[in-house]
Amino acid sequence: MSTLMEVGAANFAAEVLQSQVPVIVDFWAPWCGPCRALAPALMAAEQELRGKAKVVKVNVDEQPGLAVQLGVQAVPTLIVFKHGKAISRIVGVQSKDALVKHVLSV
């Protein structure tokens, strides 16, 4: 199993906004229990969505500017980007199936 790509201010535009496929951005923190609980579902969703969408992570402790800019007020927050625009937002722990279904429906 691979590790999800960490993005920050330096590569957010290239990896998220300019992506040719939808992107799930996981705003998380290492001290957040629900974030750790969500991690296996995100890894499984990334495997299932390979080629159709991608999953990346933003550590809010290391990238507070991105979190503020995108209005993230709680972790975990997942924002789905498509064609450079935030099109949906999920707050809290989700199952792999719910994540995949959500991304494929937007």
C-alpha cells in the first residue's frame, strides 16, 4: 500500500488545481484521532479510484494558510476539486465506499 501524497502551498496548484482528474484533498492533523481513523478508508479509496481521481493530504499544522484560505474549520475535512474548483466538502470520518461513491457522483 502506498502513502498518500502530501501537498502544501508550493505544489497545491500543480497537484490539485491543475489536475486532469478530480482530487480529494484530506485536511488532517497528526494529533487528530478521527483523521487517523479515516486514513485506511482514504488509502483504499485511492487504490480504487486510481486513474479516475486522486487523493492527497494537507497537514493543517504545517499548512495553516491553505486551511484558512479554503475555510477549513475542523479536521478531518475532505474537499473534492474538479477542474480547479472546490465542488464538494465532507467533514468527518467516511467509509471507503462512501468516499468512492461521492467522488464518482460529482
